[in-house]
Amino acid sequence: MSRRSVAAAATSSLLGRLVMDWLRHQQGAAYSPSSDYTRLDGTTAITSLVADGPLAKGAEAAWTAYSAFTTFAENGPPANYVADYRDQAERYAQEVHAPLGELSRLSDELVHGLACTPAEQISAETAALTPDSIRQCAADMLRTAVVQVPNATDPPAWSLLRYTAPDQTSLVGAHAVRRRKYRNVERWSSGEELAYSESVVGLRQGHVAAQAVTLDQHTVMLAYADGSRSLIDLVGRQLLVRPTAWDQGTDVIAWLDQVVPPERTVSPGVRWLLPAGSAPEALRSAIANGRTVSKSPIEVGPIHLDAWAWSTESTRRSPISAGHCRVR
């Protein structure tokens, strides 16, 4: 498997959800697993395992998560896991309001803003589950897992990113593009302007500096099929850039595709979308599993993929000083 082939193949979204649910219950708050599915063909997924907690405990938590994932992929679920899950799903399917309530937990359609999966379809998928199909799904997801761990941790694969202390980054002299008139649903990466230079990309909101991502030989870029790009630096800082959110956004994306080499580009598929009209706070809570980041990334540890949170400490470390442009 090449380094660019990082999209995991899961036979269905239900299988991927089963794997993530099991890992959450096994490890509790030790880390935050998530899955990013594309529903274009129903097969592509990328898995993110992110350690929570102080930096000193981050490495241990990350390795615990990775070990649990590895064990699950090798051995599959416990003997009673499939039967218990099937019984639970059948109880939900028999409830009057299940298709609009509990069944949404078993389906990814709602988080994509689509109609809820019919109870009959979920019952059929659940009835077809086997321990081996779940194990195979976990193995596929494990091969392409993106795991963020603290600095000085020896990674078992290329996709585990090292962390280092952030440098003083500045966007002085950077180019800047304005946000379009409308506000996008996914606004955890919102700002009045997107500024970029040869070494830094970042956001600015008024005169308040926002977090910046360093562009260097270690920067990883997630290239989504919808044209969006997420930049991740060694510190774990991440910036989501949607071409439709900014004037000249398409040009910025094309420039990023040239700056970041193919060997540092990951193509996970389409991002996990929430229904139109969701508040930024709800998005931030849903994508980041309810965790609020209020300290430096160095103190908090790895940052969840596709999550955005303002940080006073990281703002001081990463000032954005580019020209100011108001939203039209």
C-alpha cells in the first residue's frame, strides 16, 4: 500500500460505527476515535485516533488506543458482541419513533444531512453482521488510521505524526483572501480572512490573531474529494480550507496542491458533514466529541482531526499579522 493510499475500505458505514463504538467502550476517555465516511460509494472511510490529556500522558494514551485497535483487528469482537448488538438494534427497530430517534445513532445519513435509513434496511444490515465481517472492517480501518501522538514517540507507521514545540509563526507580508458573503455550515475554521505565505497558512478574525499552520517539509495535507483541504503541522494544529468559503479559494487550493508534495498528501474522501443549519458550537462539539480546547496544543496534547477551537495560548504562539479584509 502506497503512502497516498490511506482511505480505508469498510463494507458499510454500520460496520465502521460498530468498530468505533467498541473502541470507545473499551478505552473510555483515554482517546477520542472518529470515522470519516464518504457516502458516494459507501465504502471509503478514514479513522482518526487522537489521545486526550496532558502531553506527558499523551503517548501512553495513543499507544493504548493503537494497541486496542490492533487487537480488535486481529481477533475480532467478543463472542457475544454481535448477538447483543443485533438484539439492541431489533428493539430500536420495533419502536414507533425509532427511524427518527435511536436508529439515527446506527446510521450515518443524518450527519450527512440526508434522510434517515429505514428501519428495514438497518435490520437487514444488522442481521447480516458476523464477527469476521466486523474484524475485517477493523483491519481495513487500522491500515489507514491517522493517529496523532506527542513528540519523541516512535511511530509504528507513517500515519502517526510527531509533535514538536511550535515556532513563532507570522503572516507578515502574506497574501489574504476574503470570506464570501454567505457563511458556511462548517465554521469551526471560520474567520474574516484566509492569509497564506510560503511558510504559513492561517485565519484572522478582525484584529484578533487566529491559529496558524506552518508549511514545511513535515506538514501533512488531507485532500478531500469535495475540494477542501486540511493542513496539519507537527504541533497538531489544523486548518480547514474550503474553496467555496473564500474569494479565490479555488486558486488557494491549487497553490496548496503544488506546495505540499504528494508523499505528504492524504486522500481520505469526503468530509463528515452535518445537517444544514447546525450551529458552529454544535459542529465543534460533534466533531470534537464534546471536548473543549482551552489550553495550548502542547499542554492539551494531540488535536482532533477536522476539529477547530480557539486557543489563547496558541494564539500568542501563532500571531497572524496579515492585512485586514472585511467580509463583503
